[in-house]
Amino acid sequence: MVKIPVFDVEQWMDAHENTPGVLNISETCASSISLSQLADLRHADGDGDRASGSAAQQRSILDFSRPMTYGAIRGSEELRRNIAALYSSDLSDGSTGTGVDDGDRVAPDDVLVTQGAIAANHLVFYALVGPGDHVVCVYPTYQQLYAVPATLGAEVSLWRLRAEDRYMPDVAALEGLIKNNTKMIVINNPNNPTGATIPKATLKSIIAIARKHNIIILSDEVYRPLFHNLPPSEAAPPSILSLGYAKAIATSSMSKAWALAGIRVGWAASRDKEIITRLASARDYTTISVSQLDDQVARHALSDSVRPALLERNVGLARTNLALLEAFVREHADVCEWVKPTAGTTAFIRFVRRDGRPVDDEAFCGDVLDTTKVMVVPGALCFGHREDFQGFVRVGYAGSTEVLKEALDKLGAYIAANLS
């Protein structure tokens, strides 16, 4: 029997996010959008008459006349076409200008739709990794990305990201981790929990190593394209799929950057036809199709008439809320420190006592929740096996601005009273 470790961050979320009166700033999605709000975005540019009433608006998204058979096995042609377009456009500013060469263009047949990015990631490991293989994975990151290959019998080496390097991967260290049996390099760009972005030059260096050793790259890009705090001199990096390496896989979903976690749509994409064929073959044992309703909502949200406005909303929200969080960290600089995120929705903040000792982050987060109803995530427990990242807390800041303001006020009062 496969021994499956506890998925600590998901267990923490499940145990606490329904606490009565909770001020949840642990959530990692951009503030979730309703179908009525999504329908409004369709007409935000004045193209067409605005439907009146929520029912009429929702009918503009959903085809209520369609029989509820299984959906298209790999995802509808329109949805896969809209997903493929994400990798052919410079989406950092919501534009649709071509950003890649024709030879690197992703086609609809290169996309496989899944039930969220979590299913896409699991499928990649299930189909491509097993006993005798070696996997290198960035760390810290979402626990699934290194725990699942280990449960499948692979050896896993953690490629450690360090605060002193602003959580940028050390390519020389990667070279030192490669073995004769290394099958896959796993990255997460933008990174959860740090909010760091791997720049294009570093991505190219990672690809050079992978190409040299014939290694697959899996890039979890679920927070792409929420690039909202890059230095003015630094362009948003392209997807791993847009850099000329066929043995690259990108996974993503509608949850984080697109504010539609409730529809449970994700995908895996690769320009390597053999990889997509193997994923599709393995997928037959786990999923027939995603919901037709979910597919329709996702393809509407990623359509040319809606996508730019939805992304503008979410980038603006992240930028506004990150400024609030930055002010909080600055005000409490004697007891907390961070590397300011450049993208995504999460920040990794270290809390210390005034004598310099890190807090017990699990006890700290539990007491903060009990005392103030503010919910955050303990870093050592959920990202460091209770050993690494002592005193760190993950904050999700791209939800409701009003909730974030209230939560930070209460957290500030707690700090003043308890971290002396």
C-alpha cells in the first residue's frame, strides 16, 4: 500500500477556514468572482447590450439548452483553444499581442483539461514518474509537488530557495543535484508561498541543464500571470512552454489568477505530443471529463472579450492589497520581516520576538485565530516539515480588501500585546 503523508497545508485550511466569524487571509485565490460579475465583465468594453438581471447574465455564459452528457474528454475545443492562447500572448498587462515565435506556439491539441491544477500535477507524476526515477523540486513550494513523486517511489531532492537570494533558484546548485536517473525538474513560477518570480534568464538556464541531461521540466504556473510588483526594468517572464524546449510541461487552473476556484478547471499543456498522449492515457483511469458547466464558464472567462478585464481586476486587487500588507510589515519591522512578493497572491513573513527568537508559528497561528479570528498559515508546519522556516507565516493578500484591512488591524493589535 502506498504510504501517503498528511498534506499539511490542506489539512490546516480544512480545519480552520470555516471558523465562525473568520477573517481569512490564508486564502490563495484572487477574490472569487460570481457568475453575475463575470457576465458583467463581458460587456465592460461596451460591445453589445448589457443583459438585465442575474439570470439573463448567467444565460450569456451557460447554454441551458445543451443536454448534460459527459463533456468533451480532453476539454472542449473552444476551452483548449482559449487556454492555448494564454501561451501565445503577453498577458502581464492583459494584452493579446504575440509574445512567442510560431515554432513555440501552443496548439489546442497540446492542452489537456483536468479538474484543477492539483489534478493536472498529480496526473503528470502518475503518468511519468515511478520507482528508480529521481526528481528535483524547488523548496519551499506546494507540498504536492515533492510529496506525490515520493509516494510513487521516486527519489526526491529538494532545491532550496533562500531568503538571502530573494528566493531566486541557484542554477549552480541545480547542476549539483542532477543524477544519472534524474527524470524531472519541478518548479513553481510564481512561487507559493514566497511570491517570488523566476526571471526569463534563469528559466533559460534551467532549460539548458534539462536539455543537456534530457530531463522533463514541470512548471506549476497556477499563479501566472499575476505579475504585479516586478522591478520596472524586469519584464514578466514567459511560460516555460514559450522557451523552445519541447520536454516542458506547464500546469495551471482557473482558481488563483482567474478567481474561479469553484468551477474546478485546470490543465496540463506541453508541446511534446508523446507527453500529452501519456497523460491522456493515464487520465482515462481517473477522469472521464470535467463538468460541461465548468467548461462553459472557463471558456467564457478566458475568451478575448472577457480575459483582459478579468486579469486587470485581479492584478489591480493584488497590487492594492500588497501595498496594505507592505505598510503592515513596515509598521511592525521590529518583529516581522519578508522578501516582498513580485507576483501571485501569497507572502511569506517571518515573525520574531523582540529578542530575535522566531515564534512557534503553529502555536502563533492557532492563538491568533482563537484570539482575533484572523486566519493565516504556519510556515514550518505547512511548508517546512516542522523543521525549516521556523517562525514563518503565509499570508494570502489578494482576497477582499476590506477583510485584509480588518485582519491586519487585529493582527497588529495582537502583535503589540504578545510579541514583547
